[in-house]
Amino acid sequence: MSSFSALVAGLDRDRQVVIQAHDFPDHDAVGAAYALSHLLQLQRFTVVLSYGGTIQSASLREEIEVLSIPIGAASEMAIEDDAQVIVVDGFVGNSNISGVPGKIYGVIDHHSPPTQPKIPFHDIRETIGACCTIVYSYFTETGTEIEGTVATALLIGLMMDTGFMTRGVSEADLAAFNDLFFRGDWRLGSRLLKNSLSLRDLGLFREAINVCVVAGDFCFVPVTKECTQEAMALVADFFLGLREIHFVVVVEPDREEYRLSVRSEDIDRPADVIIRAALEGIGSGGGHIHMGGGSIPRDLYPGEEGLRKRFIDAGARKKSE
Ligand SMILES: [Mn+2]
């Protein structure tokens, strides 16, 4: 059975379907959720789109407005108690999925799961660059025409997660990109993604440049300013763009915890593997080969130097394997 038929087979048409993007969602999660809602509506399901937390990215907020994507915070949507929840671009039990009423029915994701999912449906493809590509495959599987705004949302998620097709790209991503590029509005997508920073972010970059600690090809950036996940990711991308640097860790305080954004250009030091090793016993995290993230509760934070050493040791251990 194809993945999409398997997804639909276990769903009940008399109960609401909630497609839930991870907390503080990004363009990939929202694009995948939106496109999936179209497919399920064509199959006569009643669908609600929601996310946990808030939308922190101004660029994503504009995308949602321009494309009129009917998504809202889970707390503000009328979600029924017996709803069937499908989580996209994140894992159940993962710290970035907050509680939603209803029962978790399925997960569609491209991150390596920390544990085997115990739910009726899961489609987890770790080798795929964007969750949008997985949902795109449901359209090709079912021979469903992809209309303009859906194509644009999928394209934006795909461009975002692959860094404009420069990281984690599989053949499926490339095929989706090829089809979606002119089907959707690539100009809008490029403009939104290429303008995600604002003058307000300059202070963060200034601090990052001042505090970064470089050791060989490893750059550690402990900033003290609270910032959005998106801005932190762009800081990490900036340092990775330096020719001498192949591994970047950005750390930032966020209320009760420290958050991390990690980038790797070295396949011998996959970001997700190194994050898990470095945070063992003090925090959690994951992601993909090229990028990942994590968090450490304040009371377990080993200090800047302690954390930097943990990453250096984890990298050295992995390389010597
Ligand atoms: Mn993603």
C-alpha cells in the first residue's frame, strides 16, 4: 500500500483531523501541514491546521498571510477532544510538540526519531531534505494536481530546509523542486526567505562576531541576547560560510533553558549525532547530518567552556571511530 493510502486507511471521517506543526514552526512544517490539509480535504476529511507556541519568524508570518494559510495556534483553534492528530516535521514526545487535545494518530517527519514511534501511522524518511518533499510524494502517488498556493508553500519549505538545495538534498527533493519551481511562485518564496533578517538582528550578529571562539575548524558562539530560532539559525549559517569553519554551535539563553543551533559541513561529524553525544545527560537534541538543534535546562548547563569542550570531545570521538 502506498504511504498516503495507508495514512487515510486508518483515519475516521466522522472525527476531526488536526494537522499539527511543531512548536515555533518553520516554513517546512507549515508548508507540509498546509499541503497535507488540501489532500485530506479532497478525501472529505474535516481538517484543522495548528501549531504549538507562536510564529516567531516574520518571514513565515508573511507567507501565512500572503498565501492565506488557515493555520493558528493550537490553543486558539476549535480542536475537538476526539480529534485525530497528525504531527508533521517533528516527533511525538519530542520536546517541541506541545499537548493538543485529541489522540496522536500519525507522524510525518524527516528527522531521525529518538525512539520507535508507537502510533497507528508513521512515515519517517530520514534521508529526505524537507518534510514538504514527503507530502509532495503523496500528490504524485495519488495523481493529484498541485495548485499554485500549495506548490508555493511546498517550494518554500523545500528551499528553506535544503538551504536552496545545498544541504541534505535527496533525489526525491530534487524531483520535487524541479516540478514545484515554476508551478509555484518562486519569486515570492525567494523574497520571503532571502529577507528573513531585519535591522533589529544586527545587535545579535555584532555580539556573535565578538564572542565566537574558534578552535581549528570548530566555531563556538555563546550569545547572551535572547533571539528567535530563525535568527540563531542564520547566525549559525553565517559562521559556516567562513571558509575555515566546518562545524558551528550557537548557544542562546531562552527563559528556563539554553537553546542550541548546530551546523556541520563534515560528514564525519553529523550534526545530529554530535549533538546527542555532546548533550548526553544534560539535555536533548537532534536533527540531520547538516543541521540540528537542542536544548539544555538551566540547572544542567555546564557553562560555556564546559559545553564547548563537550562538543570538541564528541567531535573527536566520532572522528576516531
Ligand atoms: Mn523540516
